[in-house]
Amino acid sequence: MSTNIDIFPLIGKRVFVSGHRGMVGGAVVSQLENENCEVLTASRAEMDLRNQSEVNDWVNRERPDAIVIAAAKVGGILANDTYPADFLYDNLMIEANLIHVAHVAGVQRLMFLGSSCIYPKFAEQPIKEESLLTAPLEPTNEWYAIAKIAGIKLCDAYRRQYGRSYISAMPTNLYGPGDNFHPEGSHVIPGLIRRFHEAKEARAPHTTLWGTGTPRREFLYVDDLAEALVMLLKQYDEPGPINVGSGEDMTILELAQTIASVTGFEGEIRIDESKPDGTPRKLMDGSRIRALGWSPKTDIRSGLERAYRWFLDNHAPAEFRSV
Ligand code: GFB
């Protein structure tokens, strides 16, 4: 993949991946298995990341060399819009505790994960890292975005004041095995996989798509993200966000048609305009990470097929995370 020199070789290092039960954290843990490092994880019962003294005790006891902040309160457009306090407070606490405690405990390396929704609602496309904080945010997810912007700034502040090598990666909209398939709380891909699968099973003549179907989104398969993140952890050391995207976007209606084909739903797709559209377009400029030698391997069709396979194999409604 990348031919750059590792500024932070992972061999023999203790790497704490927070949020390992989530889709992103789980993929990062799998990716780190190729790296001859020791991966540390902690269950929610062991450490509530919103609790500073629990985070302080755990980090000082386990002494990781690096921390990946994949833990976050996440959800789709409706969850973001419905639970603003949870999205703002939980994410602020998780990142503030981990970044501050990492610094105080002398953790050498830290990678914070944000999201493409940190950029202005009407940012020029494709969105460059420099457009951060140049215009207002999309209202449906400004709570989450403001927490994530604070996380980027925390990494930059500890870098500037204390010389810490803490970095921030901004993934585009993600999907894949281990996603949250909650009917209301999920992102669009797992939401539609579930709804279209259930409509097919019920032989329903039609099912719905939220919003107008016209917004454009860029999607990245989670294993491609994990590969990018491990490369960045080893090789990248700059302030500010670095975008991680697929470089291609599509309309939500095009996405729905592809998911209908993958799941075998042949009925009508009706739009439900009572649900929000969110940002009209969110395609990131990936020049910076491409220059480091990374590019995604998974096309949208095969990624969706794998995500659907995972959904079928793990379809256990009682275990779906609530939002
Ligand atoms: O994936 P999604 O919730 O993320 O929605 P955002 C993307 C688009 O798909 C929106 C439409 O225009 C939705 O209206 N959509 C259609 C659906 N059908 C559905 C459905 O069944 N479920 C969902 N969820 N959407 C989130 C942010 O925004 O993106 C988060 O709220 C985060 O903070 C995440 O940044 C990456 O791209 O609109």
C-alpha cells in the first residue's frame, strides 16, 4: 500500500482501541492484527468513557503507547436530530477525557475520528480540509459536528501547547459488517438494507425512502477505512483534519436502487418527504490522503453485498443497539 516511512512503528506497541464493539473500532482491531502490536480494548462495564476518573484509572493502569478514539455516540440523521443533548454531551466527554488523560499519562500517539459532517452545510465540493469553520453547519447534526470539531481542536491544542503527536481523521459516511441496523437510529445504508429486506420477506408492494432521494452522499466500506487509519497512525503527523473518503458520490435514490437490487426487493420505492434530507451534498476531497499512497479497494456494490450478508448472518433484533 503506502511506501512512506513509519514515524510511529506499531511493532511491539500497546494500542488501545476505544469503541471496539462498534463497526469502526471492530474493523480497526482486525486491521491491527497484521501489525505485531498488542491491541487493548475495554468494555463499557470496565470503563465508562464519559467518566474522567474511570478513564484516568484505566489509562494509568494499562499504559497504552497509542490510543484510537473510535468510540462515539453515533447515528443517522433522525437520531442526530432527536437526541441533540446525547450527541453533544457524550461525544464531548468521551474525547475530552481520552485526549486529556492521554496527555497527562504521557501517551505518545493518539488518533481521533470525526466525520464529514464537521464541514459547512454548503461547503464547496469536493470538500477540502481547509473549509472547516468557514460557514454554518447542517442543523440536523450540528450537535454531533460541534463535538467532533472540539475533538479536532483538542488534538491541535495539545499539539501546539505540549508538542503532542495527536491526529484527527475525518471519514465520510461509512457502512459494512457490524453496522447498527436500528430502523430509526441507523444511517441510510443499514436502514435501507433492513427495510428493503423486511419488505421483500413480507412481499410488500412498496416501501419508503426518507427525504426526497436527491441528496448526494459519498460512502466508504469500513475495512477500507480501517486500512487508511492504521496507515495514518503509523505515518501521518499534522494538525487539523485529514479526509478519508471513497472519492465518489451518488444520490440517495441511486443508492436505494442498488440496495433494492442487492437485497432482491422488487417493489416500489416511495419517498417520504416528512423526513429530513440533511446536507444536499457531502463529497470530500481526498487528495491529501491519496498523496500518502492510500486508496479504497471496495466498490459500492460488493461492499453492500458484504454488508447485507453480515445483516443476514447476524439478524438478531433483540441485540440491536437502541439509540
Ligand atoms: O445516513 P444518513 O442518516 O446520514 O442519511 P447524513 C443520509 C441521507 O439518506 C439523508 C436519507 O438524506 C436521509 O434523509 N435516507 C433515506 C435515510 N432513507 C433513509 C433511512 O431509512 N435512514 C436514514 N438514516 N437515512 C449523518 C449525520 O448525516 O451522517 C451524522 O447525521 C454523521 O452526524 C453521519 O455525520 C456520517 O449523511 O445525512
